[in-house]
Amino acid sequence: MNIHNKRKYLSFLKFKRDFQHYGLEKVRSYELILHWLNNRLTRSQFLILSGILVGCTAGLAGVLLKTLVHEIHYLIVNKVHFEYQILFYIIFPFLGIVLTTSIVLTLFKGQDRKGIGAILYEIAQNSSIVSSVKMYSQIIQSAVTVGLGGSAGLESPIAVTGAAIGSNYAQTYRLGYKERTLLLAAGATAGIASAFNAPIAGIMFAFEILLTGVVFSDFIPLVVAAVCGSLLSRILLQEDILFRFYARESFNYKNVPYYLILGVVTGLYARYFVVISQKVEHFIKELKMSRLRKAMLGGAALSLLCVLFPPLFGEGYETVKAFTNGNTLSIIENSLFRYLEIGDWTVIAFLILVCLLKAFATSITIFSGGNGGNFAPSLFAGGTVGFLFAVICTEIGFENVPVTNLVLVGMAGAMSGVLYAPLTAIFLIAESSSGYDLFIPLMIVSVISYLIAKWFSPISPELKSLAEEGKIFTNEYDKNLLFSLRTRDFIDMNSLVINENAPIEDLFELVKNSDKNIFAVIDDNRLLRGILTLDDIRPYLFNKDSEISLSITQLMKVPPAVIHPNDKPLGIIQAFDDTGVWNLPVVNENNYFIGFISKSTILLSYRQLLKGYSE
């Protein structure tokens, strides 16, 4: 062993002894090595290494989930006779939602926060600390839901799983908030990249959705994680599982009118999808029944929809592939419509109903107790809308309609309008179809759909309530920094108080022996009665003649506003601006006095936070 290697080995042993000294004897060997590397590598080098490890782990999680669900679907759809398939469509979707709800209630104690909103909440409100349970809970729940026929997608659960992997990795190696958020996003990026075999789309997803309102100069770990996730997907997933489309037409500028109209159609459909989702969510929440009964009701409704319209079963990607491969009749063959005379208008009527009911099927799946996301449903619906538009144009009499291209760009349009993520949608379809020459139609359709969605609602309706409550970040960076602050951290718990019935001499003595310039007047139960400032007291402080006739209740005044511990810093700053004062009392819901909060304290913390983000 040469001198250099011997020194490194001795350094490693010292590092291990240090861990044992601090009671960390149970640290695994690989964790010990990574801790050692964290101390030896530069920040950028360790983040790149972390991006590789997080990306590979999240990618494997995505591959595992996709494979598991694909095998279940293959068994039900391809290996079972039609008559038995109907029975399976009746049983499995119902069973999937009920089982998922039972798993959540028993194994996860009713904690089922899911979807992209859950990640954004953790970034904004929990310093990007995600529970370790989410590293596997989302896989289990979504595999049961979608595997047994739930009409939802696996991509959101995969993204949440990847985010949890990245966050917990950062927590293990004691990384700061910036690094923790970056690796959280890297894990989600790798998950999306593995699900679609689309690394650029994964990166766009991180920047466009997850890191909204977060300033970052580091992006190499995201790129590395996306490449790792996509590469594992390409190596491990079978060709029929991959989200790939091979048949398409070359772009012809003469077809631009088709794309302009389709952009409007998908934008309006996306709005329909979102509105139905909100109404179904509200309806299910208002039901006066237990969660298990809601799951049974939702499962029964979903099973009925799947029996009538089999394309609603599961993610639906096979249906979209059938559109692009020209195998449309196979979509109807497994439905009850097979007993009707199948013509072009029969297919059109069938697919119109599928499009309209897909919004109901997905919402019922998610909100009645299942686990899944809107990625796959929006892509499925968009592809169906694109195919419908192409078929109708052909029936009307238009020639040379680019059917396959309209299916592909339709997927991007619906996804852009539902998820408010046009860049993610554009690159996802471009990568999945190797259709980089379709960038122009993809941009036309996605941007028009996105603008229509934004016209109806500036913020994604799925996230609107969270944004209005200040629970997630938005594009307003100043407000986001204020949302990062915690009101309780600014309350002066050592604020001075005086009883309203105390003699005036006690007040004067309190003023003389303190450096405070504001005091709370309370009753015997510590309920706030009023406030006093040094300016209110000063005229009487050295005037002996006025002491006899004065009382504290005569001097005190009603505070111009009161703060509650749960108020957001943004609202508190607004209260300071409206009242023009620099100190306000904090009380609970019963008017119990807690302390004073100072505007200068909040502004100082804000400046320090701003400095930390700009470094």
C-alpha cells in the first residue's frame, strides 16, 4: 500500500471512529463511504454523484411499477376470453379501489396525501422533507389501483416516489435545503424519465412544475438523474411496455390549419376534464359515509364504466398505440359494441363517449380512494380527441389528413391544458415518437391549449386552493420567500404584560426597569384588553400630579389589529402596512395573549433568507 492510499485508508478509519463516537454505530457500510465522500468531494462533485444514485434508484422504482402493472393488464386483457374479461372488468376495478383504501387505512394509518400537489407542499411548507414511507407507499397503492384497472396514471405516484427517495437521501447525508430540494426534484425527474423513456421531458417537468418559484443555478444533477432513469427504462423494460410511437407522418406546413383547430379543441377538452374532476371531487367529499363505503361506491361506478367502455380500463396507452398503428377496430372488439354493426360513425360515437367518460372514470378512481395521477389520462384523452378529429375530418371529405400526427399532438395538447405544462408535453411526445420534426405542430397545439386553460384559470385548478392558502410556491418569488417563514418564529414570548387592575405605579416601575417600548394589558385570565406604548406613557411618567387620577384602563388603547399564530407572514406584513405600526399583539382564537410580533423582525428574516437564496 503506497503512502497516498494509506493516508486515505487511515482517514476513512478516523471518519468511522467519529461516527461511532457520536452513537452512529448502525450506519451501513455504503452510507459510511458516502458520508466520507461528502466530506472529501466538492459540493458540485457530490451532487453529481448523488444525482446518479438517486436517479438510478428512482428509475428502478419506476421500472418496477410499470412492469408490475403491465403484467397484470396483460393477464386480464390478452390471456382471458372475452366473456371472462367482462367478469374481470366488473370485479377488478372495484377490487382495486377498495383494496387501496383498505391498505391506506390499515398500513398507512389513513395518510394518503398524493399527487404532484403533495410534492409541492413538502417543498414549500416542510423544507423539502418527505416522509420515508412515501418511498414505497405510492408504489404499493398505485400498483393495486391501476394494476387492477383504475382509470388513472402511474407517473404521478412514480414522481412522488422519486421525490421521496431524493429527499430521504439528502436527509441521510445531512444536506441543506437547497441540495435537498434539488435531489427531491432529481428523484422525481428520474421517475418521469423512466416512465416515459424521455429524459428531456423529465427535466422540463422538474423546472416547469416542481421547481416553480424556486431559484436554482444547479441543474447538472437533474440532467444526470434523468439520463439514469431513462437509460434504466430503455435497458430493463420490454419494448411493448415502453411509451413509444413509431408510425407517424412527416410535417407538412399545409396541415397547419388542422393543428390550429386541434389546439382549440384540446384546450376546451382540457377545461372540461378539469371541471369534471373538480365536480366529482366535491361530490365525493360531500358524501356522508365512511372512506371504505366511498371506495365501494366509486369502485362499482368505475367497474360499470369499464364494462361498457373497456378503453377506460387502466392507463389506456394500448388504445392510443392502436390509433397510431391503424388498428382501431381492436378497441371496440372487447366491448359490448362488438354486437352492433360497426361503421365509421359507430366508432366515432363510441370514442366520443370514451372521451367524455374518461374524465369521470379518472376522477372517480382518484377521489374515491384509489391512487394515481392525470398524466396518463390526459395523454389518453388527448390522443383519442386527436384521432376523433382526424376521423371526422376524413368523413367530412378532407383529404390527406395526418391522422397519426393529430393523435400525437393531441396528446400534447390535452396534457398541456390539464397539467399546465406545455414544455413537458412538447418534449415528451417529441422524444416518445422520435418526432423532432413535429416540434412546430406540437408547439402550436400545446401553446394554444395552455393559453385557453390559463384564460379560464391562471393557476392549475388542481393546485389553486393550495396556492391561494400559501401552501405551495408560485411564480411570485417574493411571496414564496415569505411563505417559507414561520409566524411562530417571530413571536416575542418575553413580551411584558400588566394587569388592567394594577396600580399605575406598577406600570411606571415596569417601564423604568425594561427596554421595551410596548406593553400588553391583560385581565386575570391573560386575555388581551389593550396595549400601551412608551409614547402613551411618557407624558405621565414624571408627572406626579396626574398619578392619583390615572388608571391603566384610561391609558390603554385598542390595538389596530391582532395577529393569530396560524396567520401567514404575507398577511401579517399586509396588516402592518394597513395599520402603519411596527408592533402588533399575537392572540389565540380565545383572545389569550401570546406575545408581540415586530415588523422589523420579519423583514430582517426575509432579508437573510433572500441573501441565502442569492448566494
